[in-house]
Amino acid sequence: MTAVKVGIVLPGRESVVDDGPYPANLASIARLAEDCGFDSVWAGESPLARSRMNPLLALTAAAAVTERIQLGTAVLMPLRPPVHLAHELACLDRISGGRLIAGIGSGFASPATEQEFANYGLDFATRLGRMRETVDICQALWKAQGQPVSYEGRHYRLKDAALLPNPAQPGGPPLWIAHSGPKMLQRTGRQFDGWMPTSTSPDKYGEGWNQVAAAREAAGRPGDAVTAAVYLSVAVDRTKQDAEDTLGSYFRAYYGLPLTTMRTTQGIFGGTADEVADRLRQYVDNGARHLILRLPTSELTEARYRTAVQRTAQELLPLLRAL
């Protein structure tokens, strides 16, 4: 069986809320994650709706001070022109020595996100089509290795576009998708390199993964062509109630929403290390092989986050390594 990998999400939004040198310290937090034994660090994107640090800049800083840990976006939205995105990701892949994973999504449907797209001059209603064409263009440019590429789509057109530098990874960094809709599950199996939803339950995750795996097999791709990942929020504490209190405080500060509401759209779990590990084990039993963990804290401060990283590494990570 493939070993389970465990990554953590860098506190990009916390570094905006916290009044201090937090943003400049994201690189050292990534180094802390590497020293603690995590396999990957991740950065999300939302420039306006839920403002945070630019994920590609945060991961560039992380790449400069780490050697082993993988660097992932969770997730990028279709806000950039495809050629611009392909160039940024290729450069970051070279800077990191081929450690990049490009997680992408289309943006959560909400009034704030719709306005975010509008402020970029983009139609929110066309985001899925633009995301699909962006993926096609990125893959074509990376595979061409500096040779001219032309493309004719509904939203984007290229004529003799030759992109350099080439990514460090042949064919470009792996592209992971966060969507769980039936059409996107089929497309994930046919085209993408990983699946990373914010699944609310292990059973729902397993249902989606089975559809991805069936589409991958039907497309004639090998069994390891798509990585099964999942993005979850977990809090480890002395008691389940202490963890629940932390989660409640975090999501009120982060989203301005109660925990009960957030649990309708995201996988969120708290408790002792044993309780959290048991819940995550259920995702692994349903196929997950890369656990991406956001670590909520009772206060959006750097000190609290560093404590959460260390505690998770000491108490939870050994249990996950044993899965």
C-alpha cells in the first residue's frame, strides 16, 4: 500500500489579520513544518473576498529555505491569464527543484467571490470553462518544452506561444483539482494528476474517489496516475470540547460564520490526537493517500500557529504514519 503523506496549510490569511511580521515569517514556518516531519506545505488564494498572502509568493519564500518538503497551492482560482499562470508555475517549479504541486479550483460560489471575480474584470459564470481551458493551455505549454504552441478555445487563444523556462518536472508540475461535481470527477480521472476536495465525510469522499478511479481506468491511465488527497481542518487538544472551542473561535474569526454552518461544506474535526487520527483513518480507508491539514487556532496569531504545528507533529503525526 502507498504510504500516507501529511501536509499542512500555511497561515496565509492569519498573516494578513495578525498585526505584526507574520507575513515575512511564512518561510520559517514552512521550514518548521519540514523540520517537524511533514511532507508538504500548502497555500490558498483569495486576494479580495477573504484576503490573504499571494500563494505563489509565499511558496517561493518557502522554497528558498526548505529542501525536501513539497509545495502546493490549495487552491489557485482562474484569475490569471493562462500563459501568465503557466509561466509562474514553471518558474516556481524550477526554483523549488521540482517540488511543486499545482492545486486549482474555480472559486466557492458566494456573493463575495462573485464580486472578487468582477473586480478582476472576469465573469464568474464562465469560471469553469476558463479553468478547463487554462489547464489545457498550461499542460500544452509545459509539454512543448519551449516550442511554439497555438490554441483556439472559447475563452482563450494562443498563436505560436513559446514558453521558457521549462518546469523542472517533465510535463510540468502535477495538477490537482478540488471539485466534486460528477463531470469534474470524470475529468479528474481522465486528465488531472490529483484530487483534493474538502470532503465533509469519509463516505462521501470514498464515493467521489471511486468515480475518479473508474474514469481513470476507463481512460487507460495507470493506477498511480491520480493521487487521492483530501483537504481537512483539524484541531488536536486535551479534550474534544477544548478542540471544539478552538474550532468555533477560528471559523468565526476566519469566515465570520458558525462552526455548524462551516461543517456543511468542509471536513472539520477536533479532539484528542487519538480521536482525530481515528477520523482521518476513515478517509484513508476510503482511498486518501495525501492528507492536507489546515490547523485552526483559537487566535489568528503566529505564536498560536507555531504551537499548533508542533503539537500536531508530536501527537498526531506519529499516529498517521502508522496508518
